[in-house]
Amino acid sequence: MTGCATNPATGEKQLSLVGTQQEIAMGRQASQEVAASIGLYDDPGLQAYVARVGDSLAARSERPELPWTFGVVDDPAVNAFALPGGFIYVTRGILAHLDSEAELAAVLGHEIGHVTARHSVERISKAQLANVGLGVGSILSSDIARFGDLANAGLGLLFLKYSRDDERQADDLGLRYAIRGGYDPRPMTDVFTLLERVSQLQQASRVPDWLASHPSPENRRALIAAKIDSTRSSFEGTRVDRDRHLREIDGVVFGLNPREGFFRANVFYHPDLRFQLEFPRGWKTANQKQQVLAVSPRQDAIVGLALAKGGSAEAAARTFASQQGLRTSAFRRGDLNGLSAASAEFEARTQQGTLRGAVVFVEDEGRVYQLLGYTAGQLWGGYQREIGAAIASFDRLTDQRILAIQPQRLEIVKLPSAMTVEQFAARYPADLSRDMLAVINQVRPGDRLEAGTLMKTVAGEDVSGRSPQ
């Protein structure tokens, strides 16, 4: 009934109900969903840099035959994650914080270790054995499921919790692969120090934060430092490649990218698409690549916006109404703040019961948007007015100051003379806290910096507001 396999990286016996081809297929599906919902960072050079480092490590692993894929997701958080089958991603946020190629190799090596040790496969196998699914239930309407099934079967793989033993094992394997790749492994301990410092300054993210899936960096740092010492190697001839890494990340977007939409309090603005939307106060908001939404404090109602299929509001309404398991009232034609729109209320059948809600399709600048809100059928009366007000707030964005907003970008500078960290911050002022400036440079207050050192600063104004609620 259960299957055991020998782990190729550790030599240990391991529960496995998932074969290699199924593992790859699951990872490939999840990888496609990552690209759609989180988004890849639009910089071919940076993508190629990460792929080069990752490929060189994976080729020296115990599973070189996997279709290894390395990419950068467009997210400001300090994070990295591995999907089954060799699909590995780092965020642009972690690249901006890392201080050398050796540190990047440590991060990628750790994630490669999760794949070679088949940690996610083991977790999935245990879930299958216990008859626990990764999804959150079946909703027949794909339009409604797009909002409700936030941890769907593919992206749910991002939320798999590894055990502490898994993490320590991935650390050991990451150390192994970094050494095999010719990198100095000592910067691996700096990564753990960085994670500790970042944990106090974490920004909004489309993916689970590092500390949710990579617990307790402090003990792991001590363990890996002891293992490095036990190698009794001088590491002469190994690579750190700090300057090369800094030149590769020069100009990367830093922090939230306001061009892709941002929140100020409960109002969402999208400068590129030129619209704004006001969500209910106190609801938890999220700006994802293909949708923006809010969930009620009790997590029993949701309202969101996404692009709709169809060349007009009426065509999109017909497509919506034709979905299996969905019953709508007659669509009403009209306008929403001067924009052509079609609206209706609906009921949808799910495994958990009936949902009730409202939907509006609205045309603006050649696009059709779907504004949708719903809750459990028996709760609709309590949420109807609040959801309706949020949907009705959709309007064109006309504030020129917001329309002109640009993202902040990392800027690499070469120090003309020796100076302290405080003098550096004064000479290269940035719209960034002193604490964050020190963290991204992996320095401490009072540290003395040598002339000719490459350092990170941030160009541009932080005008987007800090983070969603």
C-alpha cells in the first residue's frame, strides 16, 4: 500500500507515492501557475544570471537529469522556493539583499537540496496517505474559483511546510553543492544573518514569507558554521564574486512596484491600467498578478477584480452566466461611474454549500473588468451592502501625481573614499530607512567602508505607500 524509495541525495529510505514523472508534471503545473499569479521579473539578463548559477549547481547534484528551471519572480519579499521536479525560483527582493554570487549559490543550493532530497514528494505522499488534499474545495464556476481557491492544487505546493530536519538537510546539501560548484561556502552563514535582520522589516508579498517556510535561521547558522569548520579547508581558490553579483542586480526594482498597483489604506490604485477601487475598511487585501482582492476579517466573504474574457461587458456577462453550477439573475445594462457595465446577482454550488454574490462587468479603455463579491448564502444579507459599495467604487484614475509614479530601483555606487556607514548614508541619500539601507548592504552602524567598495543605494521616491493591510 505504501511505497519506500532510497533518497538519491541522502541514501536514506523515504516514503514515496509519487514517481519521478508525476513529480515533474506537478512541478511544471505549479511553475505555470507561479508565472501567471506571481509573475516573472521582466529582465532577461537577470533571469539568465540566476539560471547560469543554478544550472551549474544542479548539474553537480544527485539528480542532474531533472528538467531544472531557475527563475526570478517579480516580488519584493526576501524569499526563494522550490517546486517538485526541479523548478526553483528566487524573488527580485532576495537578489537585491544578497551581497555576492556565493550567497546566491547558497540559497539556490538549499532549494536544490529540497528537490534532490524529494522533501515535497515525501510531504505530498504523507498527505495522500492521510487522504488530505492540497486544494480548498471544488467550485464549479471557474470565475469564482479564481478568487476563492487562493491555495489551489498547484500554488498550494508553495505552502507545504518542511520539517526542521528537512531544512537542516537542505542546508547540508546546499553546502555540498556550493563547494562542488567552486564557491566559498562561508557566505552561507551571512545569508542566515540576513534572514534574521530582514524578519523585522518584511514587506508585502505574493508568496509565503521565508520565515513561514524556513523556520529558525539562528540555530541553522550555528550548525552550518560548524560543518564548514569541520571541512578543515582553507577554501583557497574558491569564489565569492561580490562585485559581479552587484553589477548584475544594478537597476533592479526595489520594494513594491507601484506601476502594477498599490494600496493607500483601503484604496487600490493602478497607474498603468488607470483605475482605482475602494475596498471595505478592515478587510485583508492582496494585489496578485492577475487579480486584486480583499477578504473579510472573519474570512467568510471576498470581493475582487480581474480582467474578464470577452470583447464587451455583455459578452463577458453571457460567458459568466453560462458556467456550470451557476445561476444568475437577469443582467442589467447600465453604466458604472460613466463606464458601460452589466450587472447581476448569482448563486453558485460548491462542495461546502451555496454561495451568493454580485458581479459587474465594466468596459474601460478597451478592456473588460470583472468585479465580483460573494459569501456563504446565509450570510449574503449581512455583506450585500458592503460588497456592493466596493464594486460601485470602481472608477477611472485621474490624479496625475499617482499616474506619474515610478518604482524605486537599486543603484550600485563605488565609494570614492573610505567612510563610515553613517557617512555613506549621508553622501548617498535614499528614500529608505537607515536600518533598511544597512540591511541590504549587510553592514552595521559604525562599520568603516573602504575606498573603492561597491555599495547599494536606492534611487527614486517611495511614493506608493508601504503595504496592503
